[in-house]
Amino acid sequence: MRDALDATPYDALLLLSFGGPEGPDDVVPFLENVTRGRGIPKERLKEVGQHYFLFGGVSPINDQNRALLDALRKDFADHGLGLPIYWGNRNWAPYLTDTLREMVADGHRRVLVLATSAYASYSGCRQYRENLADSLATLEAEGLEPPRIDKLRHYFNHPGFVEPMVDGVIESLAELPEEVREGAHIAFSTHSIPTASADTSGPAESHGEGGAYVAQHLEVARLIADAVRERTGVDHPWQLVYQSRSGAPHIPWLEPDICDHLEERHASGVPAVVIAPIGFVSDHMEVLYDLDTEAKAKAEELGLPMRRSATVGADPRFAAAIRDLVLERASVERGQEVTPCALGALGASHNLCPVGCCPARAPKPAAAGADSPYA
């Protein structure tokens, strides 16, 4: 971690997340926000919303973001970093545009953005950048001068993101019955996306089968598996798997699905499985429903002992990692030499998304990149 607690030239940090409903009446309006422009009937949205209605119409993501905000503010205060932190969502209150309007009113001109997505992909990076550009355009149309926005680099291989997940896997292995623990398989799970989107994820030089999205997840899985072996003395077999597929069935998405994978592992004689949701920062709805509900039910149906390890959430090490990334980027902007903190072979991700990185199907302006109209 860096010693110089100077965030100059930045004067604020914005936590940018997906958002989620906080009551039954919010579910359909929230899903209308998520699917805007796709022409999905309200009755279909009500069907999709059953996942939320099972949990009282409340997604855990907003409370988890509040916990992360508390952890970040505590870490910054404890280390003397006087950088105010704001929070805005893409699809539910507090809305991104409202938060940026508040930040302008408070006098902030150089803003760093922390997105709650650690990996490269259209939905995990560029779409957030498009949302930022839309919001900045709205501020301009209102006669406000938009702030300059930069986005923190992808943090998938920062120690403060990886190490809490290592602990989570080891704790989950320890919870398994002793007679099946040593032979347990680790299923590293992330959100499935269309294969075409995966293939074009990351900078253009990373494009190809699976693109940066798959490569980065595989790297994190290897890092965790290696650390588990070093700390336990057991070399657990593992595989990267996917969950939360949506969309038309004729469009190829990344596979295998977690429930199919559990069936395959059980058929092959694996005695137990730990599911490690490495693609998610916190235990939001896709973890709560797709893993803790559907995958758990599948494992019980198979008679397969299964544990699900924790996401990073508001772990103090993750908060410290964000502080490190803020100070790293500030040093870069001041023209100082910086040694980025990153584990594994892929090294630190880019600070500025290049042209052609995670392209959209239909080109749209995106902030905080080499092609940003708000440089």
C-alpha cells in the first residue's frame, strides 16, 4: 500500500453500482429501468421479478453498497485521506445523474469512479462508461459544467480483492464434512455473458475466444487455487463456471452453467463442491438466488455436499485496496512513477480504456476512456 496520502488532482470518489429494488412496489419499475429500450412486456417483467418477490421484493445490493461506503469512509478517515465519497446507481435510487448533479453543486471538478465490477466486459465496464456519458450530457443540457471523470482500473487481481476470497474458500472447505473435504472440487462462478461479448472484451489485442473477460477470471481462479494449495497442502481440482444466463436461447452464452456443472461433477464421483463466486463483489441477488437457492437445491437433490464461499463485500482489505488504487491513479495523473499492485501473470490493467475496448453493438458515447467526449 502507498504511503503518500495525496489524492490530488481528484477531489471526490464516486461509487457506481447497478442498483436494486428495496420493496415489492419497486421491482417492476426497477426491471423496466434495466430493460429500457428492449420492448419487454410488463407481464414478462413480473415473471422475471419473482426472484425478488421471493425475498420480499428487496435486493441486498443497496445495503451491501451502504456497507462498502461505510468501510471506505472508515478506511480513508483512519489513514488520513480526506476524499469525500458519493454513491450513484445505474438503475435505481440513488440515481447516477442525481448524484453527479449533487457533486457539481458541492463544487467537485475531478472525480474518480469505482465501479462494482472487477473485470473487463461491455456490461461490466463500457456500459457504466456509457451511463456516465449520458449523465454528463444531461448536466450539460441543464447548463451545468460537467466534472472531469476518470475510472479506477480493473481490480480483479489486486491482493485486496483476491485475498479475502482465498480466506472464504478455505473457510468453506473447513465447513465440509471431514471425510469429503480433501476431495472437494472448487467451482469458481461468474456471470455468464454472450460469447460474442466475451470474445470482444478488453482491449482489441485481447480479443479472441473468451477475450479478457474469461482470461481475467481464469487468472483469479488460478491465484485462489494456488493460494489454497499453499495454505492447506491440498491441490483441489477446479473449474470456471457460469450462472445467471438471460436472453434469447438461440444466442450462445458462456458455459457450463453452475447447475449443469454440479450434475457433471456428481456423476464423475466428486464427493463435495465449494462454489466460489469470484465474479461478484458482494452477495447481491444473483448470488442469493442463483447460488444460495437454485444451486443449493440442485446439490441437495444430488446428495452432493456443497458450500458457497463469501464474496469480498465490505472486507477491510478491499477498502484498503480501493484506497491504494485511488492513490495510484492520482500519482499517475501527477506524472509520478508508479508501481501498480497486482498479482499473477496478467499484470495491472489499463488506467484508460482504449478505443475498441469492450465495444457495444451500437456505438454510443462513453466517458472515462480514450474515446471519451468529456476528456
